[in-house]
Amino acid sequence: MPQASNERLLYVNPLDGSKTYFSWEEGTTATNDKTTLRTEWDEEPLVERNKRLQNSHDASTPGTFLDGRAMYHVGSITPREQADLVARHIITWGGEILDEMAFSKWINDSEYRYLRKTTGKKV
């Protein structure tokens, strides 16, 4: 929901449901004008999906294989968490893990258990 009275919905991303809002405030001079873009996500559906998968009997079933190794889907992260991990140079926007130790520590942290689809450590 928009926060400022002059805030307008600019874009709705059909892929992740994020909404981007635009606002503009006039300053005392043209150089003091303030433009703001704000993006919000509804993270509830993703978190609820992960909780359902935690209770699923097939949560630890291997998925695809890469270089002969079984790949496990350990969870799904929210766009907010992805942006944080990208800013910290732990992953890329495409999901490639740049720092495996930091990512493993992060995903296994109890603070982020709601993002995992398994109850035990996998990474």
C-alpha cells in the first residue's frame, strides 16, 4: 500500500508480484526536488510454501544432477533476502553462489529457517 499521499503505483512485476511506487516532492529550488522509487513484495506466499514443504515427506529427495552430484532444493528466498545477499557479494542476481561458506552459514542460520523447505542442514 502506498505510504505517501503523492505516491503512485509505477509497475507491477508479473513474475514475483513486486510493486514499484514513484513519488516526487518539490523542493525550494529545482536542485532540491526529491524523487523516490520504492519496491515492496508480498513474502507471505513464499514463506507459507516453504513451511508446507518442510512438512512434506519428499522434502529431502534429490532433484536434478549436476556433474554427477545430486542437487537438493533446500528452500526459496524472498526478493528482499536475495538483494541483501547480492549486496554482500554472496550470490549473483541469477542465483549463482559466489561465497559458498558465507551462503552455507546464512542458509543454515536459525534466523532464516522460514526460508528453508527442510528442517535439517543440507548445504
